[in-house]
Amino acid sequence: MLLRANRLRKKRDFEKVFKEGRGFQEKFLFLKLRENEKEETRIGFVIPKKYFKKAVLRNKLKRRLREQVRKKLPQMKKGYDIVMVGREGLEKMDFWETDEMLERLLFKAGVFTK
């Protein structure tokens, strides 16, 4: 589970990221990020009802992404707000494929340092 300091939770924070942030996309995952004034990187997840009708599936995908991000957090740069949006087809990928895609996306965004 992500620490409370690393979670993006408030609606206005999500709106700021969507309005002011830069976007990056991989096949089934879209990422928006903006710099924040805090010392921690905060991350939020959006899995739209448009693509995933069942709440069980939406929650499963969010749990999977949260765990992958939690493991990568020590290698990520500090001071960003990030929102990850799942796209149709994400549910067909296994854990390791999703992990590789997430890593490529974070590299593309310039947030991940290995």
C-alpha cells in the first residue's frame, strides 16, 4: 500500500494535474504529471467506468498499479503529482507486462531514475 504522503486524494489536486500537467501515453496507460511544491511525489489512479464496467475489475487494476508504483517509488524523482489513467485493454495484460509498460512510461515522462 502506498503511504498516505504518496497518495493523491483530493478532487482539486486531480483537477490541477489534469489542467496544468503534461501528458505521456503508452499502449494501455496514460500519465499526467505536474510539479508540486511538496517534498514527496503523490500519485493517483483513475480507471474509467467507460472501459471497465465492473467495480471489482476497476479495483483490481488500481491495486495492481499501486503495488507496482510502490516498488518503484524509491527510484522516482521527488516533487511531482502524477495521475495514471487506465485504458481499454489494460485488463488483458498480466502483472509483469503492466510493470514493464509502467516503467517505460515513467522513463518517458522523466520521473524514473534507474
